[in-house]
Amino acid sequence: MILLRSFLLSLALLCIGACSSQVGTPTIGHYRATLELPGGPAPFGLDVAREGDEVVLYLINGRERTRVPNVTLRDGELAAMFPGYENSLRATMHRDRLEGAVTLIKAGGVEQVIPFKATLGETGRFYAESSTDNADVAGRWEVTFTDDAGKTSRGVAIFEQTHDRVTGTVMTPTGDHRFLEGQVHGDDVHLSTFAGGLAYLYKLRIENGALVGEYWQGLKGHEKVSAQRNEDAELEHIATTLKSDRFDFTFEDVDGKPVSLSDERFRGKVVLVTLGGTWCPNCHDEAAVLVPFYQEHKDRGFEIIALMFERHGEFARAAAAVRGYQRDLHIDYPTLIAGVADDEDPERKLPTLSGVYGYPTSILIDRQGKIRNVHTGFNGPATGQHYDEYVQEFTQQVNELLAETP
């Protein structure tokens, strides 16, 4: 009996200790967060901060800090919605850690639930202790991807390195993998990123001067990677061709009001039609450029129409996602529900286009209603010089068209 009482008392004390570690508010500070992908933990930096009476999160990858203001605390649990996405985080709060899951909304509205963990005060992206004898991977690399079906595609990686810390991105013909950050440990190179949209994990190794390995995107995406140094490496150009130099469309905005390219509002103006989706990180990058650009040039006769191809075919759910995207990214140009982001719907809805190969795809139309340029993909700020060059070229194109006589 005495032994039983002693056991029950110990069990009760253990339970009290475990339960007392759960708290009603998270500890403010810097955490090392991870998402558990098939290739292993994909780390990213996480700052928990208090701004006024609110708790906010910052997701940290390289020089990018993504602010997450939509945070609620209830019954020992932290919940957050990532800005502009339908993706969310739910985690139990403890004094020194957060434990839970990130939910990503995928094609058809399927929920991809990824285990999440964050530990207060941990340092080191992948390794707590730095190696002192590390390979040099800084520079430009020509990349070949091979998917699980054996199909290959090309990309360009650009890396910067300070001691064992590596930052940069991987560019593809349809966009980039945003701000990657990682470490070199001897000949091993590990990189990752998560900013609310897609989660990437690269595990590479230097072998005979080449980078070889594989990467994972979320729970399903996986490709083998091989790369050779090439300072002149360039991307393949993927072009959407036109069946006509003019086109029209009518889609509904989030309130169900039909909007047409032929509406009086757009007549005699330079119009940028951009195809995207709330789920697309590079579309978020593009919107961050277009929002201030629109404010600066709309009085000169410039308009933007965003055609959103969402994860859902149901209008109400797609409209709810787009409303959040408009709100969080401060978009005040027309943003229309165009269809579903699959291989056939965009071309079916816009038969003037021979195909849509990536998001965003932008179509620039002059004052006479003629298509003057089609561009697939977007080089985001993680691409550095490529991003600057794209913004400069786009600005020049629009200014030239605005200067033409209506």
C-alpha cells in the first residue's frame, strides 16, 4: 500500500510538472522553428514579439522578416493565419517551446498538415556548432532537377557565404524558391525556407566540385538536384504564345460583380492583366511591387486586373481566400475570381493564350487594347540583381506605353 501511494504521488507530481509547463501566453524571444518534411526538419527563424497589447510573429529567412500579425491566444494554444494565404499555424504554448502543426491548403482544397516545433533560444540553422573547415559554395550554379518520374528541368542557384552561413535562392523559369538560408558543414550544404507559403528543404553535398543531393517542397514535392559552377548560367525562357493580339474576358470580383476588360474604366488605358493565386509565393512578391506602382501611375492612365486561379472551384471559398489576400497585401485594383489553378482551366478561360506555364503570368496591353508583352514567372527580391532588372524593365515598358497617344 505504501509503495502504491508513493507511485501515485510521483505520478501526480509528474503530471503537475508537465501540465504547469503549458502557459497562457508565449515567451517573448527568438526561437528555432522546424517543419518536419520527408527529408527531415526544415528550420526557419521565429521571433515572438509583443507590439502594444498584441502578440505578433516574425518568420526569418536570410534577410527576409515576414510579419504575422493575425495571432490569437486561447486555452494554452497559439493560432496564426499567414498573411495573404489560407495557410495557418496552431501550437500548444509551453514556457520554452511551441508544438503543433502548420496546415497548407493544396490543390482541390486538400489540407497538408506538417508537424511544427519551435524551441526558445536555440541557435544555428541546422547545426548548433559550426564547422571550421567548410566548402566554398558562393557564386552561381547551373542546376538540373530530376523528378521522381525521371523528368528533368533546369534552374540557376545563386549563393552568398560568410563562414558557414549560406543565403541565396534557386531560380526556375517560372519563379524562384525565395529566401533560402542554411549552413555548410564540411562538404554538406543544407538550406531551407518557410515564410507562410511553401516550405523548402535542400540537402546537398560537394562531390568532385559539383553540388549533388535532393530537395523537398512540403510533404509531396521531391526532386534530385545536381549543379555545376557556371557564372554565365542563364534560365531557359518559357513563353506563352498568343492566338490573337487582343482578348477580352468577364469574371466576377469577390462580391460577385462582373468585371470585363472592355469596361469603360479600362478603355484607352494601359492595362496589366496578371494571372496568379493566393497560394503562390511569387504572386505575393509581384503584388508587393504592383501595389505601390499602381498608386504612383494610375492617374496617368494605368490599370491592373488580377485574375486569381485558386485552389477551390467553389466561388464562396475562393472569394474568401482572395479577400484575405487583398486585405493583407493592401491591394485596391480589381482582383477577380477566374478559375482553378490546374493545367487546363486558365487556357480554357482565356482561349487567346496558348498555355499558362507558371504563376504569375503577366500580360501588358496598350491604350489601343493590343497585347504588347507576355511574361511568365517573377524574379522576386531574393534574386537580387535579377529582381532589380525586372522591376526596371517593367517600369520602362509601362512608361513607354503610357507615353503613347490614347
